[in-house]
Amino acid sequence: MIKRGLFILGVLVSLFHFNVFGQERLFCTMINDAEYVVDSTKFTVVSLNITNTSNVDLILWLDDLDVSKLSTELRIRHYFFTIKGDLSFSHQIYDNVAHESPSVLYMSFVKRVKPKDIFSFNILLQSKPEREKIEKFFKERLVCLSADVLDDYIGIRMLDNYFYEENSIILLYEHLK
């Protein structure tokens, strides 16, 4: 019975881990979920925890498109140099026009994760979580790379005023594009 329980636990743990394909192995991820009820309404929070397992700072962001098949250079160009609205994110950085504005998901949300630190994306929903949809969303849109790599394209020091400072962010399931 104990062997069966350990086997099931091993299978479950392996199901909750996934790697973002095509990116450096500088971090590990784990997905878990929790349920609770408020006034007879059931809520679920699905958490994606990203642990920086490297010795360098990681920079991550969520893109508005599937960038999983793009090279690192194209991912950076798309997020920082594509004009969205009136300006690109790099215009805002170089002109120092939005450093006191809150981060805008898919446009100016950039997080620095120090070595051994953990950052969490928490998705709130009222229905049964579609784990496959959530995993697919992060595999396609999450970009996580070494700060050194990004520094070759944009000076990291220029981003200091723009980094999201908290250790987690809450997303509504409906906002996963």
C-alpha cells in the first residue's frame, strides 16, 4: 500500500512540473492549485511558481503572442521594440516617460528574479481549472532569460525603475489570452 501511495505521489508531482520549451534551463517551475468557497461560490487558484535555480538574475515577462518558436533576439525585439499604442516599451524606457506607472501585463511587465528566489503567477478562476490551457499559455508566452542576455540588447540598469517588485501576481483566468 505504501509503495502504491509513493508511486501515485511520484506521478502527481511529475505532472505538476513542466519546463518552458525552447528556453535555457535556468529555472524550474511547479504548478499547483487550491480551492476555497466564498458565499457558496467555489474559487480555484492555480499557481505557477518559478524558482531561479541559476547563479544569475533572471528576467521574465509575458508576451501577448505565442513567441515559443521565436529566437531569443526576436522575443526581445517583439516585447521591447514593437510599437503598442503610441510607443514601444523601449521608447518609454529610453525617454523615461513611464517609470512611475504600474506595470501593464503584455506591454511593460518585467520581473527580475534573483538567484534562489521564487516568483509566482496565481490564476484565479471560478470553474474547474483547465490545466492544459494554463500550461499551454505559459509555454507559449512566458519568456525567461538571463539578465546578461537581455543586457546585450537593453541595458539592464535602464530597466531598474520598471521591474515589477512583488514576489507574485494574480491574473484572472479570463485574461489569459
